[in-house]
Amino acid sequence: MKRHIAFSVFLAFSVFLIFSCEEKNGPEIIYEQGQWVKDARSTAYFSIYPDELFPGVILQTEGVKRLYADSPFVQANFTEDLLMDIVNPGEGAEISLKMHGSDICNEIECSYEVAAGDTAQVLVLQVPVDWDYNTLLEWDFDRNVKLSWEVAIDGQHVQTFTKQFICRTLRSFIGSLMIEKNLPENAVIVEMLHNPEVVGSFPVTENDKTMNMHLSALLAGLIDETSPLIERLKGEVIEDGYVDKLTGMAGYSEEELLQNVDAYNYLMQKYNIHYATRSAGNAVQYLRTIDEIFENHNGYCAELGIAFVSWCLNLGVKCTFEAVPRHLTTSVYLPFAAIDPSTIEYPFDTTVSASLMSDYGAVFSTPPTEAEFQESRDFFELVRYNSELREEKYEADMLVDSLLYYKFNPASLRRFLPSFNIGARDYMKTRAAVAVKSVRAASNPLWTGGTSPVLEPVVF
């Protein structure tokens, strides 16, 4: 998807210089009103959607930068700021911006003094926004919002600039971004991503033609291991008599580990969780939490994976979610998996369970019978068998071409990326502090170059 950043060759209006003899410090420059600000653009997802705002990205930007602290690429490309294209008034001029409050932000004032090195006819500035984080945590729909600035140069008001953005729901995400290596427009970003000192630990895979930036870490915000629903579900599975206990992180045997997973599969059957696809269009995906999956009795792969990982983190069960071509799957591991790389992986693909539910899932009486429990356990073994077959195929295919494959450990993400906890239960207590907000000249070549990279969004 290609962006074109069109810069004006020069002002569409004239700038008149009026010299006053009464000035003690030299001539006064009078700046005429006009179109000084050409555009304001979103930086989310490497600016491929310049007119769209993504609360899920805004709320996690600082956490992502801490997660990949060793990556200059991430530090340069992830920001809460907007980009603003503004006609250069000349060295030494002070550009003042007063942003009005809106549905999603508070009023903020900032300024920038044009430096000697700012020689471009149109400056690209990173402009801070005082986002209303509490409002963004409740932003549950796509809606147009207007952002507006009063622009002054050397104290003289020259423009009121207003732009309408689409503010996406908090649940809108993209899985990854692909880059074709042979396109001239992508030469800069390909060079950056091939430099290990620039990319650091930020996950990038490639084949001979394409590179892929994996963004699944952003799913961390929708993983909700503190949901009260999970505590209720844990009680239900024991009260129903399906298991005597859930050992979680205290279980060290394969049997104990899989009992935690079997219990979850039982709950999926009890609540009749079926597979259903959802899309926001334009490669953007809507994602729901574990509460909504059990409330609506359906979900697709990424949502089902988020729900299962929430269950695992609550119990302290080691798990991963894995991006594979057009899919997201999950696995669990014994507690010592972190120190023993040869530890057996136990794939459990929740999509398999939801997809086979209608034909093979157990239907329970009230109370359930032992025969129904056995039918449920047989179904779990069927799901496990098919999950293992799928994982074997993924591993074989990955050896041939690893472009679309990457595993994330959600427990390690949680250190930097707190849960949104839909309803704002805990997020504000745990999010990273935001750096001091200020206007600065954009130095990122992906934002300031004459040609923008062509990036293709990839869905799960």
C-alpha cells in the first residue's frame, strides 16, 4: 500500500516583509495568514494509514520502545506523536502550536524554533499530542474525530488548521507488515532492517524477495489474565466435577500441564465456542477479549488465541502464541521450558477446537454425567492430535520459508506491555511513563525522504 507525501514547491500565497523603523532590534517580519500547515499525519503502523488513528498503538507505543530498547529502528518509528508538514518560515523563526482539546485529547501548547540546518521548503515536524488515555481505553468504535491547531509564527497568528481523522476502535490491529525488497521505494527500509545494530531484537524475517516485520506483540494489550471471568470459569470447572484441581504453575508433570488445557477445552464446549471470522477491512482486524468470546460464543484464530493465553497467564502456565501464514496458534510448555530448549512443546490450537465443535464437541446435561465428561476428554485428544499435525506442518514449512512465522512469549511481553483490561481496571496503574512532550524536527528518513516505503499489511 503506497503513500505519497506531496510537498508544496513554495507558498501558494505571498509572504510580505514590512520593515518598521520603530523596532529596536531590527526589522519586523509580518507573516501573512494562509496555508502554512500543509498536513498532519498519523505515524501508526509506519504511517501507512496517514488519516487513521489507532488507540491500541498509541497506548502501547512507550511499552514497545522499552520492549525493544536495543532497536534504534523501533525508537525512531514508534511514537505517540503526529507528523506535521509546515512551510518553513526561515531560520530563527518560532513556530507555536496550540492544539485544541477534542474527544480524544487535551489542549496542549508547544513551539519549535527553526534551526540553521532546517533548509527544506516544507519542514516535517513531530508534533506531540496530550492524548486522553482513559478515553482511548474505552474507545470501542470507529469514528471520525477532528483535531485542530492554532498556528503562530513569532507570536503572530497565521492559521487555524483542522483535520478529520478516523479514530479506530481500541480493538483494531494489524498482524505484520511485508516489504518487497526489489522496489526502489523500499531501498532505505530494507537497508535499515538488514543492519543488526539498527534493527536489534525487533522481530523481522525474510526470504529472497520479501521482508516481514512482526507486530503481534501489540496483542498484549488485549490479553486479560486478570479478568474476573477467568476466576469464575476456574470455579465452574471444579464445581462441575471435570477436574479436582487446576495446578497451573505448580504442576510439573505432563499430565498436570495438560489437565489445565483440557479444562479450558471443556469450558469451550460448555459455552459452545464456535469459529467465526471478523474483519474491519483494509487489512485491519478487530479483536475481542476472553470475556467477549465466552459471552458471544464465537471467535476467530487471533481472538481465540488471546482468550486461551489469558487463561494460561492467569494460571501461570508457560505458553506461546505463534504467527503462521494467515493464522495464529498457541502452545503450552512445562515449567522448566525456559531453561531447557529441548523441552517438549504441546500445541493446542483453539481454532481446531472451535472449528470441530459442532460435529465433535460434547453437549452437557445439568449436572454433566461421567459419560459426557469422557466424551469431552475424547474431544480434547482429537483437538490435540490435529493441533500437533498442524504444528508439524508449520515447522516443516518454516524450514523452507520462515517469512510468515514467529513465536511470542506473552509472559515476557507483559513486563513492558500491560493489559488494557477493557473497562480500564488496571492499565493506567501499569503503563510506562511518557517522555516529556515537545515538538522536534523529524529525522527519520522513512518520514522525511522524497519517497515513502511501500508496505503491505498482513492479517492473521
